[in-house]
Amino acid sequence: MCQSTCKHRACTKDNHCCHDQCLGGCTDPSTPSKCVACRNLMHQRTCVEKCPLGHYTFKGWRCVSFAFCQELHNQCKQGKGSDCYEYVIHNGACIPECPSGYTTMNSTTLNCTPCAGLCPKVCMGLKTVDSVTAAQALRGCTVLNGSMVINIRGGNNIAAELEANLGQLEEITGYLMVRRSYALVSLSFLRKLKLIRGETQEVGNYSFYALDNQNLRQLWDWSKHKLTILQGRLFFHYNSKLCMAEIRKMEEVTATKELHTKNDIAVKTNGDQASCENEVLKFTQVRTLSDKIIIRWEPFWPPDFRDLLGFMVLYKEAPYKNVTEFDGQDACGSNSWVIADVDPPLRATEGKDQPEPGHLIHPLKPWTQYAIFVKTLLSASDEHEVHGAKSEIIYVRTNATKPSVPLDPISSSNSSSQIILKWKPPTDPNGNITHYLVFCQKQPEDNDLYKFDYCQKGMKLPSRAPTHLDNEEEQKWNQTDEPGHGSRCCACPKTDTQLKKEAEESEYRKTFENYLHNEVFEIRPSRRRRSAVGVANGTLPHFLTTPPGPAQRLHHPKPKGGGEQQAAPHRPLQGVDRHLQPPPLHQLPDRDPRLQPPDRELAMQHGGLRQRPHHARGKSR
């Protein structure tokens, strides 16, 4: 054991205290380079308190140089290690990756800098997207340190899935290839792609490669999308529905027009099955209601009017004015637009003007912005080229209307003259809600409070609460048709509240009947044999009142059947008890003794059944 004077309990075999930076022991007490273990960090086999300038903590126990950390970073970036990390420098340490909220913007300094908003996510390697599952593996990637090959031939809801998983991608360091993706109509699902570096290229020095995409009609909406290609050329072949104007526009935006050669872009195999030269349809009338939009547009007729099959009106909800024609569309049937077919109008004749085509769009949501456009539907002809027409996308908002009711109103009183009322906004505001109207009305006094038996049910006041039906199915279940011969409806089932109330009422009646028996009636202590008449008279309950007087006993018939009945001893009544004397038993109306006693109000109102006051509760025998 080391001496208690040795710091950190570190000493030599001879019990000499070690250097202050040593931990667990040492071989030479005079130097920190002979420690068994270091208390803080190790630098060049010497224990130190912190790393010297130009060196960084590595794995929490030793100091390394900047060159060492940069070599680890470059090895992983160049793909030499299968399971490696691009080491960076943060807070004086060489760590595998930047902490949350930081990113590495410079591969030279390796420093982590705070993110402006969401931090980028770097994905590595050559990625082939041939299914929804493969796209989901790239969810959230903002930078692809490699190349991407898209080869989607089919699937469900392809456009929405690709946008959800690849929509955050902003940069590709290699090339982008779209090959035989028959399900794609547009590349707009790569809505944030801004840079293709072209550091690695497809054979032929191509950084963008589009081959044999039979349904590809749009690359991006170039009026809103900007794309930069630093190195490499464009390649377009056998994209039969992709117009050359779309390809030329990409050349202008990416500044690669001067780089391509003769065979890079095939004029004959791109757009050969598309109607690429479209006229512009102009709207002449747009009227709005709360749930309808009426639109009309200029007449359009191709050179051969028989080629016009009709018009297509496409519309959908658009909270923001950033919608493109091919958003949410794919060749497998998915489409975010609602399509309405409109027949061609009648042609102008002598004496009749050409009517304008139009359409009534309904039903719509009140106070909701919709994107709308119209395009022609033409028949294909092998003899001549047919050019159609298409309108620009317009944004129309429906009118406001009455909002739905506010939700969950709660009222409370904090004083004798104030009521606080709170509620939640309505589910469907149907417009901009500027204020609420609160109506109040004085209610008459509730007489039920005075009839409430607080002795039996406690001091809990009765309350009224609105009944809320949980769902639509419960509403249907509780709706009963009028009874009839043809009706198959039955009575509505009782709710839990009704069943509980009935159980409480039944228990209350039982308790009251027991109370009536115990307080009003007295069981005769002795039972003797009686005749049929005697039994009938003898089984009448004995009242807790004054026994009949001498004059009344003279007229009382004796029981038949041999059994003599003795009168119970009694004391003369005075005061209030005299008024509780019932009529003679023989003057009471005949009644079956097996009947239940009357309810509380009848017992209190009966001439001979007056309940004894609580201050005179003596029993008479």
C-alpha cells in the first residue's frame, strides 16, 4: 500500500510517491514518462494534463497530430475502409463525426461548424434505386458522396415514395443516371437537387445520363428549379415523350450546351411520340362560390377538328403556389390531380357564334386555394402531326362561408358576478375567423334542487352534461325508425348511464321499504293459533300508536277459532301522542295482508298511518 501522502495512491515498489500525472504506480518517481497509467492524457509516451498546441485528444486518452486525424478522414473518404469514419476536429478532439447540430463544411480544416437549420446527412457510395425499399434506404440524405442510378420500372405510389425519400438530396458528387425507368413521368421528386459535381462520370464523360425512359415527359420546372453541373456532359437517347425543348432548356440552365458532341443527344428518338408544340389556352372567365369554381376558356380547334377529342380540366388543393403539372404523377397510374373530362363545344354555324368551352368544378372546400389548368385531348395521326394546347396553372381560392361550431366549451365562475368561458377553434373555419359571438340567457331557478333528498343521496348537487356521441356508428345505432309492420328496427339499447340510474333507483326503493317496515310497523312478539278470521286480523301490522280505548274495545269482534287474544298493556298517552291514535282496526278497509306496504307519500297521507315524530318515539305494547 502507498503512503497516504502520495497523491492518487501512486508509488513505486520502494513506496516512493510517483509523479502527479501518474496513476496506479510508476518505475521512476521523478518523471511522468515512467507511469504505469496516465491520470489524464498521454503524449509521446509521457503523461500530460492536456495536449500541446497542434495536437488533439484521440479516443479520450492520447494526443495525436492534425496530420494523423486528416489521414483517417481521407482514408474513409476515398473508400479504403469498409467500416470507417471520416474523422473531424471539434473542441480540441479528433472524433469520428460531428456532434448533433454541427457539420463539416471544409475537408481541409476538418472543423465542425454549427448548422444553419437542418444539418446535412452524407451518404456514401454508388446507390442504385430500383425499388421503393432502395429509395427508403436513402431517406434524409442531403449529400451523396458517390453516384446514383435510378431504374424504376413499376410499383405503387412511386412518385410520392420517391419524393418522400429522395426529396432532401441536394448534392451528388458523382453522376446521375436515369435508365429504363418506365414508371417515371418527371424528375421533380428530386426537388432540392442543386449540384452534380461530376467527380466520377459514366463511360463517355457523362455526368447526367437519360436512356430509354418511355414515359418521361418533364425533367424539372426550369422556371423554379436551378441545377449546376460542374464537370461532364449530358446524354439523352430513346426518351420518346421527352420534348427536345425540355432538353435544350436543361442545356441552358446547366451551361453544358457547348460541351456536348453530335451523338450525345438524339433528335429523332427524343420526343418522337409527344405533342411538343403546344398553343397556350387562355381563361376568359373564373367565378368562385364557397364550394364551386366556374371556368371558361378560349375555343381551340386543330386543323382537322375531328382530331379534338375533348379537354381535360385538372385541379387539386394547393396551399402554396409552387405546383407543377407532373407533381405526384407516375406512369403506373398514381396522380395527385383530379381530372374532369369536358366534351368539345359545338362548332360555329351561320347565325350562331362559337360557344366558349367551360366546366363547373365541384364539390370543393370553402376558403381553400386550388391549382387549375386545362389541356386538350387529341387523337394521334400517322398522316400528319397534331399539335395541342395547354393553359398555364392558375391559383383560385373558393369563397368563405359559415364556420363549424367551436369545440369543447368549458365554463366556470370565479365570483358571484362573472363566468369564464373557454373553447377551442372550430375544425372547419371556412375563412378567416376575426371574432366570436357569445350569447347568454338567464335561466329560471331549478326546482329540482328543492325536491332533492340530501339525507339519502348526500350533498352532491345534480348536474346537467351534454351527451356526446362518440362516432358515426354510435349515432346510427341510436337512431330508431318509426315502428311499423315493415320495420325491422328494435328499441335502442340502454346506455351505461341509464342502467346505472335504474340500479340506483331500485336500491333507493328497497332502502325506503326497509325503512318503512322498521319505523312504522312492529312485529307481534307472540304468535298463537288463530282461526282464519283471527289470522287475517292478527296478521295486520301493529302500529306504533296508542292502543284503542275502552269504548273502541267494546266494538272489537273477538277472534274465532278458540284462540283468545290478550290485549297488550298500555299506558295513557299525553301530548302529541294523543293525536297519533289510529282508527279501530275493524274500521279499516279490508285488504290482503300479503300486499306490500304503500310507498312513502301514501303512507304519510293515509288517515291512520301517520309516522311518529322523532321526539316521541316510544313503543306501545
